[in-house]
Amino acid sequence: MSAPCRLPARVLSNERAASDTYWLELDAPPIAETAVPGQFVMIGFGLQDLDAPFLPRPFSIGWRGEDGRIGLLVRRFGPGTHRLAALRAGEEVLLLGPLGRGFEWETGRALVCVAGGVGLAPFLFLAPEAIRNGASVSILYGERTGDRVFDPRLVEQLTGVRPDLYTEDGSIGRAGRVIDGIERGTESCLFGCGPTPMLKALERLAREAELSLQVSVEEHMGCGIGTCQGCVVRSSTGDWIKSCTEGPVFRREELAWPD
């Protein structure tokens, strides 16, 4: 795995893609050239700019272009993500990446990507890469409400895959939770990214059906390189492990899954 690099990156575009959700494209050739699906970057503004966010924020690499662009899926929550959502073309941010361990898959296998909310991001990167390497890919994508659904046309444009949409309020796509879309009896490899309750439900389903599952966990990170130890998760052996360096992608057998 290539060593991460720290570099200033110019904003190429930042488009609203859903309620409180933005698709941010950055010029970052050194990261685009070496990143693999499931890795992430830390994005911030450096010590010369002490406005929020003071600490950088982790974002899954959502896509890379042959011209050195990378795409990030940003959803506004607090002051930090509000500032990132307000970025305009020509502005500059500070990136560190690519970081962490990514997804792995076997050539020729059928992959089912289960995304909750902005957990969609790594699968925008994974799907075209896996397809180019001989895998078939389907994307199950869920949101609580229809206004938060990331533009399905853009998903298909970036991945070549039309997503199966689920909303809890039933306003777009099928009504229900995204894991309802997993076919019982499937032999596909499952990949998940999203809120912890969704990942727990997905792990339970995979365990009962004896299916292969890899998950990308969403933990708070302050540094991205294992120094702050703020992103630890419990391993299946009982140890605490850092999701920024040993993850964020784990096989289900590697983690503890308390009820």
C-alpha cells in the first residue's frame, strides 16, 4: 500500500446533489493515482486557518478520474461540514491520504454493496473498479427520506450501475430499510457502509446465512494516522483496534458485534 501524502488540493466543483448533500470534486493526482476503494482522506484547512473545522475531517474517497480528480460525498451536520459544503471552485483545502485499508474482492464474484446514507460514497469508487476487474456489482442504497437521496442518475453515471433505492418514508424507490433488498439464499459477497445499527443488522443477516461480508465502519477520527486513538473499535479477540489504520474496512469475523 502506498504511503499517504499531504498536499494542497484545488476545488474543481461542489454541486448540491440532495438535501444538505454535496458532491465535491478536488484536483489531487497523487491521491487519485494510488487510492483503492474503501480508503479515505482527511480534509481540512491547516494551522494557518483556525476557523472551523480546526481538526481535519475523514471522508471516503468516492471516485477518481483518470485526470487526477477525486470525488467526496459531503453531508452537512455541524460547522465543519457546513464550511466544506460552502466551498467554491478555485478555493483550496489541505488533504492527507489515501489512508486506511480498503475493500478486497475476488475476480468473477457477484458483489452486493449495501449503503446507508453517505455510506454510499465508497461504493461509487468500488463499483467501476470491480466491474473492470471482472466482477458483477449491484448497489442497494437507502435513506430515511426521499429528499436525501443522492441523485440516482449521477450514481449510474459514476458507477455504470443503476442503484436499487429504499427510503424509510417510502417517498422514493421502495419503502423500507435497505437490508430488506438482500435476497435470501444469495451467494453474493456482501459489502456494507453506513450507520452502525445498519451494519449490525447486516452482520446478523450475513452470519445466519453464512455469507462473506466486509464493512466500512464510521467512527470519529481526529488524525487518520493512529495517533489520537479516537476511532477504536472492539475486535473479535476483545482487543481495541484503530479503524483508521487497521480499517476502516473489516471482515465481519474481525469485529465484535454486541447486541
